[in-house]
Amino acid sequence: MNPGKIMLVEDNPDDVALTMRALQSHNITNDVIVAQDGVQALECLFGTKDRPALEELPAVVLLDLKLPKVNGMEVLQRIRADERTRLLPVVILTSSDEERDVIDGYSLGANSYVRKPVDFVEFTKAAQQLGLYWLLMNRVPPTPRSP
């Protein structure tokens, strides 16, 4: 697979484990950065006074919506508001099938909205397809250079 990293923003440890297993079962061996809430995701992407931001942006962010501290829509909004991350591919990967969430996600600049399948076999197929598309087929925009 593409050497790019995947950022998985997911607070449910079972869903993290399921996603990791699904990716590995389809030989998607990219490094996965896991953020367990919106604050961790933002700290990884933008840094803090004590910790710098990731030097290289991930190839794709898989973003849950229902997150503690800062919800997924707010994370997406912050990603799109910053010059360095505004073109970063973001796939909303959530259990929500609410029409409002779909509309809001795309309105805020999500590249894709995928509802998590409940069934493990369906979930592994979805993870494989996401991995193949976003890591192999999709061309990531260049990262803006700092002045």
C-alpha cells in the first residue's frame, strides 16, 4: 500500500480494533494514528505548545462524528479552516445515518460519508474499499509549504 499514514479518529475501542483487523485482513499495512477523541485529533494535526504537529499529514482521515470533548463536525470544521490541512482527505466513518449529519458533513467539506456496517464481513469489505481507494487510487494534494 501507499506509504501514507491513516488517521483514525474513533472513541470506541471495539471499533478501533475492528477497523485495524479489517485493514490488516486486506493487507492494508499502513501506519494508523489513532486519536480517541476530537481533542487528540486536533492536537496531532495542529500540535500544542508542548508537542509539535505531525510533520507529515496523513494520507486520509477516517473520522467518527460522535466523539467526546470535540465532536467530529467540529474537527472537520477546524481541518478545513487551516491552510495546511484544508485539502486533507477526510472520510466520515460513522454509525449515524441521520440525513442532517450527511448534509452537514458534506457542507463542511467531507470528501466522503460512509456509514459503518454493523456486520463484520461487510465492515471488512468497506475498510478494504476505503483503503484501496484513498491509499492507492486517490492522489493526495501537495501539502502547502510553510513560509
